[in-house]
Amino acid sequence: MSTENDISDSGVGGSGPGTARVSVRGLVRSYGTRRALDGIDLDLGPGVTGLLGRNGAGKTTLMRCLATDLEATGGRVRVLGRDPERSAERTEIRRRMGYLPQFPSFYPHFTVFGLLDYMAVLKELGGRRERHDEVRRAMREVDLYDRRHSRVRRLSGGMRQRLGLAAALLGGPELLLLDEPTIGLDPEQRIRFRDLVSELAVHSTVVLSTHQIEDVSALCRRVLCLDQGRVIFDGTPGELVARARGRVWEQGSRPAEGVTSWRLADGRYRVLVPEGVGNPDSTERVPVEPSLEDAYLLITGARGSVR
């Protein structure tokens, strides 16, 4: 990140500089000749922000840059008021941040308690008694306390995901970055996860990257859609849904090419017509209220049948 200019004081994306815990200007991350992030401007304050995009859109790269796990190629980043390019400030960011990567890896021979205690030591979470109390709290939050003596290698995939979430929750982070956090969770666990995150978001900044649209609908007051490394939408879930009104309907026969469609359980077809494509004549079509998923598919330019 080469520029020496300070980040502008103007708010971007709904959070002004006084409340922003993450400020990004002109963020670029390249892999060879390919730009995974192409000039991102962003401010994030308290609450839950959902990050949506197709595979390869740049979501995980953005999360890794915010987590200080990946250096930017260009632009400026401030996390919790600090510069991640400076070693001492990067260490302080990591103390005050929780991060669940998309594919967390753990030492398989550790117990659940031992692994979380080790993570708490790395975050310098007080003395032994205080640290152990915090580890127990985190295990209870994700319903793993009964497995505290189990070896990590013996946990199911869903339990390992909850273990990663517990590690991210240690210390009550001011910034919580969650990359595909509900993979492997059953419906009851996902509801508990949503309740936990909504409580944390009262005072913390949470960024949730996911393909689970229902998690975004349930949790997020702000949605960012990425495509080819750029932000193509930044607003509320309601504002995103509003952009799809008049472009979604159901009908009894398979529609012509040029629209997105899929067959429903009752044999009818749900049809999404992108902007710039005229509504095909069909006397059988029935307009319906769009969902957030419909709006997401439309804004990212999905085409053809979805089967």
C-alpha cells in the first residue's frame, strides 16, 4: 500500500469516520495480473454487515485483508484506528479482533479446552484464572462445554466450526470477521449462532461473508455485494429487494432463454428477468414479491436455468 496520503474524513457506505471501526480507501489486492480486489472504498461501524458475492468475487480476499492476514497491493486500510502495515499496531489489532476463516485448521491432538486456552494465551487475555473463565464462557456460547475434554480430531465438522467460532469470540472482540461461519451447523445451531451474533453486534462491528442468504436476511442491517473485486451494491436488505420488484414472477411453463429460472416443488417456474431484458409476453405469469435471494441473483447477473 504505497500512498502516503491520509484517509479522507468523508463517510463511505453509511458509516462516518467518527463511528467507523474499519476504513478502507482504494484497496487493491492482486495475484499476478489478476486483481482480486479492484479499488474498494468502505467504512464499517457497529452492527452486522453481510458480504455477498459469487465464488471468486473477492469476499475472502477482503476478509483476509481486514484480518491482517493478507497485505494489500495498493490503497489504505485502517482497522480499529490502527495501521496493519505497522507491526506493533497490527499486533494490537489482532488482540482486539476475532476472525473465523473459511477453512479453519487446528492442532488435532489438542483438547477443545486446551486449544482455546492456547489461543487465549496468544491474545494475552489476562492471568490464568481470568483466561480460563473466558475460555469456559466461549465454549458455553457455542455449546461446546460438554466436549471440553474431547480431542479436536474427534470432533465432527459442525463441532469444529463451532470451535472456530469460539476462538473468534475470545476476549469480546470489537471487530468480528466471520467467513462462511454456518457451514456444517444444523438448524438449531444456526438459530443460536444468529442470536449470539445479534447480541454481539450491539457493541461490536461484525462482518459476515456467506452464501447463506437467509443468514443475511435474519442478521444484517447492511449488505455489500461484490463482483469481480468491486462493490456493486451497498445498502440495506430492503433496498436490495426493492431493486428486484417487478422483475420476479411465477408461471406454469419453462420460460424462454435470457432469464434466470428454476422449477419449484409444485411444478411451476420462478422467473427472474434482469434489467435491460424486456418482460416476455406470457398470460400465465403471476408477479410475486421478490426475496433477498432473488435480488442477489439479479444484481450479480445470473443467467439461464438454475437446476
